[in-house]
Amino acid sequence: MKVKLQTSDDISFEDFRAQILQDYKVAVTSRECSLLGRREVLTGKAKFGIFGDGKELPQLAMARAFRDGDFRSGYYRDQTFMMALGFLNPKDFFHGLYATTDIEKEPMSAGRQMGGHFVTYSINEDGSWRDLTKQKNSSADISCTAGQMPRLLGLAQASKIYRHNKELNSEKFSDKGNEVAWGTIGNASTSEGHFFETVNAAGVLQVPMVIGIWDDEYGISVPAKYHTTKGNISEILKGFQRDEETPGYELFTVKGWDYTALIHAFENASDIAREEHVPVIIHVTELTQPQGHSTSGSHERYKSPERLEWEKENDCNKRFREWILENNIAGEEELIELEKAIKREVRAAKKEAWSEFLSPHREAKKELVQLLENASENSSNRVFITRIKNDLIAIDEPLKKDLLAKSRKALRYLLGEESKEKEALRRWIDEFLLEVQPKFSSHLYCELPTNATAVEEVKPDYSQESEMVDGRIILRDNFDALFEKYPEALVFGEDSGNIGDVNQGLEGLQKKYGEIRVSDTGIRETTIIGQGIGLALRGLRPIAEIQYLDYLLYALQTLSDDLATLLYRTVGKQKAPLIVRTRGHRLEGIWHSGSPMGGLIHLLRGMYILVPRNMTKAAGFYNTLMKSDEPALVIESLNGYRLKEPKPENLGELCTPIGVVETVRAGSDITLLSYGSTLRIVTEVARELVEVGIDAEVIDAQSLLPFDLNNDVAKSVKKTNRLLIIDEDVPGGCAAYLLQDIIERQGAYRYLDSAPQTLTSKAHRPAYASDGDYFSKPNAEDIFEKVYEIMHESNPEDFPKLR
């Protein structure tokens, strides 16, 4: 389906005709896929469908203007665009609809996302980068409306950085910054904050970005007048239009059925963005949605008969066909033959895809039926196993879950029996699970030898001359060493540039490395993260700074739905090694309570979450992450920047291991586990406990995702037989997560003589009052008394009741 598109003025009529007919073929093929796709969902072969019908022509125009090295950040209606570039054929389309779990057959996500979510491959099997300048690129789609916008900003900004930072080795990533980042979004989704935040930030940064807004005047069933002021997004964006005195956007409005106008609009937008690094918005109006929003309902329920008739008459494919006939590019008979051939091709592709989807299931079913037959022959429960076998035979189109559910239920009826047939069934179940489970579970984190947990520890090196300095100095000098070592590294955030961040951890680095590498941003957390994702997708090593941990909540959707899932949803075909830097712990006030850790560890699976207790440990984490290529969140202790630490001699080289706890004080009576700033309080209390005869072992978690890969906490509990987890998160939060890991996964329950306990903050957030922290979070007295209470319960004679 791929054709070389030309725009030269001296193109021959035959070449021009071939291009037009190729575009028409792609448009009709895409539409036929949409029509058949809806039917497949309604017959039950797929769960849900959302298609690109009615949006074919603007996507063809965008494909014409798209060049090697460019990136797309779009949404789930861009199937025609992907077909035009040759990345999606009808069989791929249907495998996506059926959610085939074979990456060779369903190349977009191997069934991990619903159809309409597209990706191109950025990395090789060994994790190395492909040459992104020699291919057309699409960042991996997500379903969340406007969720594609923040990353679009970073994809565009990368071109600007590559153009203006001459020290960078841009091989494989950029040709002098001439790449454009293309975004697509539906008109209703422009109501989302992500859209406006991205538009504003791109206008400030002046990056080569083109946003195509596909406007069919509805958002599901809701007309545009309820979504957008004046019912028209380009009307309210007029203030962004650039002029001779002030930079801004170039804005175009074009009708979605006007083929030639669309071609010109997208080519002009490409030229402006590519050459001048000016962002462009193309508002494509008068589009239609022939089958409604999705397979979950019918648009006849909410559109008037007049609107439905208008959509029928102004369908972009219909108008395109009329234009071809009016301009004598092809005749009626030729188009009819072409359309018939396309219908046959798409139907054949659908049939073949469904057959390929079912084939391995049917083979496994055949094998399992025989195993059940064999197992039932000499079993006292033969009648029950035979019933399960017959139920399985009756399933003509089995899924993997059907096979496992039947086989595992049958195994129950063989309890207490021993036979080679039972063993064969048990082995089949184990092997099938071993083969199938990774199809749904792999690539949450990097599975290559380069993953961050494989980076070996490099301890801080101190000499007799090592001076005691503020913790911020250690961070600052370590960042300095990293920026010297990695020219692709850059950091940005609110107050990160000119003043060197609010705690001076980047002091003087903008002056040394320039505004491109150490830069300030506006107050816009979502697009700070979006910048980082897009830059990382294009080979840079960004550090995105969120000023305080609480502010991370403003960007949580982008972190959770986009960054944390990227490796998983692309089955390892794209990576974005973004480091998110922030600070928190032991903060005061409702809005700066500092520890929403329970939410973070659950919402950010797919990222590392690291909680260093001091700045030397934090510096080591940054160094470890720069040696690998995975995303992470590093939470520095806010009250540690002015605390004195010995300054290591090997800044830039020391590495804190990820997934490894550290015993900071050995003891024999009880294991105390904590992290971050609270650990300092725990350590002080441990010294006080000695005065009453309690020898506590103190362990720093250091890394929450992952946690204690070596099971060292369980080894400690085996020695002390008691466990207390101290955490400033709310009850049921991070401490509960740590406790489950230690008791269940590590099996520490076997060594306990006392009930394992947690000491957390109160359920409320701290008040602003100076002593709000004391009455809201575990303080030294709370910790002392909780430990003493545990010891009293086990040995009341030596530890009489305290209060």
C-alpha cells in the first residue's frame, strides 16, 4: 500500500493520477476495514471497536507531508494515516481488532491495547536504537483523551534541541533538527486541560509541531457547543496566531472533504514547522462519523435526520470520489472495479486473520481434549472429567482462558489419584501457563541485561580530606559530573534554570551548560513530564523536575497512562528513559504533606520509585539510572539539602543499587524498616531504645519499586523475630505494600514471634501549624513507644508497661 508521493510542479499526469488513485485505494480500504470491523464486534469476535471512518482524507494529506525522521503522536482514529505510510494492512487491522497475542501478527501491541492504537519500532531486539532518521515514526498511542498531547511537546522540542546544540551526536535521531512532530486529536478532546497546556507550552517554546484537529462537531453524543466556547476551536485559538512582532502559531482551517485544500494545508504546515520551527494548528472541519463514535452505540440516537443526511452527502470518501470523476482522473467503471477488488481483499484479510487467531487455540484444544480423554479413562471421577471434555469440544472458537479454565477444573477431579495421565495433564497446564502468561505480563520493566537493577553498586569513596558539606553541594557537583559525561543529558523544570532549582541542587549549571541543557519551564507539570517523554523517545536523556512531590499529582495521568506503560504496551519496541526528579517527605500543611506514596507505587508500575535518605544516595541513584535506559522517579528528602554529609571523591561514578535495601544499624531484637526522611528519626530512636535494653536493627528500603530483590528484610526478621514498618504515608498505603511483600513474597511469617506491625501517619493530612507534623506523622516518641509496646507484649517482665 506504500507509494512514493511527489509534490513537484512538473509531475506528469500519469504519476499524478497514480498518486490520486493510490490515495483513493487507501481511503476505501480503510473505510471497508471500519465497516467490517464494526460487524465483527457485533458478532462477538471482538470486544470493542473504534474506527477512523469519516476521517480518511485529512489523514491522507498528513501522510503526504510526513517525512522520514518525523514523529506522530495521535489518537485512535488514525488508521488511514498508518495505512498510507505502509505500517498497517487489512490483516494487521483485524488482528488488532481480535487482540491477537502474537507480535508478528499484531505488530502494534500484540493484543495489549484495543485496535486503533498504533506504534512504530524504535529499538532493536538488543535494546539499541534504530536509525529514527531513516524511518517514519509513531509514538505509541494511548486511549485517554488528549493524553497524546504532552508527549507531542517533547517530540517537537527534541528537533529544536538537536538543531541548536551542536555538541550533541544526533546520528540516528535527527537531521539538523528538521523533523516535525505531528499530533492528531478530535475536536471534543480539545476541551481537555492537556490540550491547552500543550498548546500554550509549544507556543512559548516555538517548536516544530503540527496539530491536526479532526472536527466532526460531536464528542460521542454531545455536540460541539457543549464542549467548546463558540462551538469552534479555531475561533478561540485566534489569540495564538503569530504576527510580525510576537511569536505564536500559524493557524489553518480547512474542510475535511476538500482533497486539494487538505494537501496544500498540510504541505504548508510542514514547511513552516520544519523550516522555521513554528508550531501550526490545522483545524479540519466538516468531517463525519458514518458509524458513530464506536461500537458501543448508534449515532442515530442523538443526531437529527437532517444531520445524518448531511453527513451522508458530505462524507469525505464520497466527495473524494466525485472529485476524481469530475476531473477525469478515472472513470466510473474503473472506480467500481477498484472498489470491488478492495472489498474482496479486505474480506479475505479478515477471514485469514480470524483463522490465524484461532489456529493455535484449536491446536491446543485438540491436544487438551486428548489429555482429558486419557486422564478420565481410569479415574473414579470419569463422568465429571468427561463432562468437562465435552464442554470443551463444544467450544468451536476457544480462547486461551477457556483451555486453562477447563484443564484446571479437570485436575481437581484427579485429587488423590496418581497416574502418568494425570501427570501429563498437570505438565500441560504448567507449560501452557509458562508459554501464555508472558504474552500478557512481559516487559513491564526492561528484560535485557542493561536493566537498571543489573547496574552494580559503586560505593562512595572518601578520603581523609573529604569535607563535610551541605547535601545540595553533593547533588550539584554530581549533576555537574553527569552533564560533563553525558552530552545528551538535560534538565528542566520550574526554577531549575536561572536560580539552580529552589534548593540550589543545580546552582550555576545553567551558566556552565547553557539554557538548552539546564532550563526553566512554566508552571505546567503535565507538559514538563510530556517534554521528558518526547525527548526520551528521541534519544535524549532528560531529567524532568517537578518542584515538590505533591505537584506530581498534576502530572499523574501522564506518568501512569503514558510513561509507566510505554515498554509494556509496545512489548519492548519503544523506550523512554526519563528520570523524574522531585522532593518530599516530612512536609507540613494539607497541600504539602509530601507522601502520597501508596498511590504512586500502585499507579506507576513500570517505573522505578526511589527514595534516597540523603543526597549521596540520591546522587548514586541518578548515576545508576544514567547507566541504564529505564524511567524512574527519584524523591529527594526536602529537609536534607542543608544537612551536612561527607563529600565523596567519586561523584559522577558512585552508584546506589536499585531494588536493594541497606542495613544502617545492626540489631537483634526487632527489625525496623523505613525510608526517606523518616529513616533519620528511626535511626535516632534506635539509639534511644538501647537505653531501655532494646537492640533494634534499622533497614533503609531505598527503593520502593522494586523492593528488596534479595529478600534481606526477611533475613533480618529471621534473626530478630519481630518487624515494624514506619512510614509517613496514610494507613493502608506504602507500609501495607511493604508488609505484604515481606510476609507473603519473602515468607518472613515463618520467623515471627510477634505480630508484624506498621506505624503510619494519621488518615488526615498535616495541618499547617508548626506542630501539625508532630500530630499527623510518626514522631520519635510514637516510634519509641510502638517498639516498646511490641517488646512488652512478648516479654512483660523485662519491659513493663510504659503507659
